[in-house]
Amino acid sequence: GQNIDQPTEMTATEGAIVQINCTYQTSGFNGLFWYQQHAGEAPTFLSYNVLDGLEEKGRFSSFLSRSKGYSYLLLKELQMKDSASYLCAVPGSSNTGKLIFGQGTTLQVKP
Amino acid sequence: GAGVSQSPSNKVTEKGKDVELRCDPISGHTALYWYRQSLGQGLEFLIYFQGNSAPDKSGLPSDRFSAERTGGSVSTLTIQRTQQEDSAVYLCASSRSGTRYNEQFFGPGTRLTVL
């Protein structure tokens, strides 16, 4: 089966850098997704990693280590609008595209 | 439409009543998913549609839950004889095809409250 762990809450300061970690255990590996979800809104896609390493996309970067079952999302130059939940997810074992999500990390950015 | 839409946005019902939740996916997306997000919990998969067929219903929590999809487009999730533990946000997502690599686009959800 699949299991995903991520911290429940984090707090950071505007302008700073924050790293949100995600560890996973899967029976097979087919990539890892990060989604952002503002309170009361739909989750929106941030990144998909299937190979080891860091992928940068503007202020957001995502890292993957398949050997360690570990990923992180790096947010630079934090802005107040980055206050949201960040969801780590992996595809389920069947080839249907269904996603298995972690609990999500609620990030609060303070001035 | 530009994105996935869901209706109603909020639904309050009494225990024991039936409810229907609707999802309009992005036009042309063959794959459609329903998830449930309970307070303080992660998103929980319920059911997957490819076209009008549901090859994966493994996440439906009980036989009170059912879903259908018609015309390869609109989907309806029905909960019969609602219970208080059914209170949650029900999210629908669609993607171009049901593979492991495709980004899923989510709707804003229906917040269901069972009194």
C-alpha cells in the first residue's frame, strides 16, 4: 500500500524561504505531485517529479529522492498569498491515475 | 467551461436524507475522480471514471454511496440515508486521460453538512 507523511503545520516569515517535507512509502513508484490549496478553494497543481533531483519553477522548487522515499517543496521569497495548504500525493498502485494524498501541510506566512 | 465546476457549493441536510452532488469536468477530459476531504484529513479517493465506466470504485466507504457519469461528461455522486460522518468537502477532479502521469484539475468542492 501507500503511506505519505508530511508535517501538519508550519509558520514562516514573509520574504523568507521555507521547505515542506514529504516522505512516502509505495509498492511501486510512479512520480510525486505537489498541490496548493487555499482555504475554501480547489487544489491547484504545482509540480510533478518522477526523476531524482530538483526542479525549479519560479519561486517554487520541488525535490525528489526515490532511494530515500523523500520529497520537498521549497518556497522562496515568501509572500502573504503563499499562506495555504500544500498537499503531497502519489499515484495509487492501479494504473487509473487516482491519487493518494498526505494530510497536507498548512503554511502560515506572517509579516 | 474554463475549469471543473461543482454544485451545489454548500449543502446542509438532515440525517437520513439523500443528497446528490454534481460535477461538470473540463470539456474533453475522459477521466473523472471524486475525492472526499474531511476536517483535518487529507483528500481521500472515492471513485474513478473513464468515460462513463467506473473501473475503480474502491474508495466508496459504503453501499450508501454511488456515482454515475453520463455522456462522458457530467457526474453525479449520490449519498443515500446520510449520516453525520458523511459531513465533508466532496471534490471532483478531471484529467485528459486516466494515467498516473496526468495532472488532475480540481473543482471548488461541495461542502456537505449532515445535521
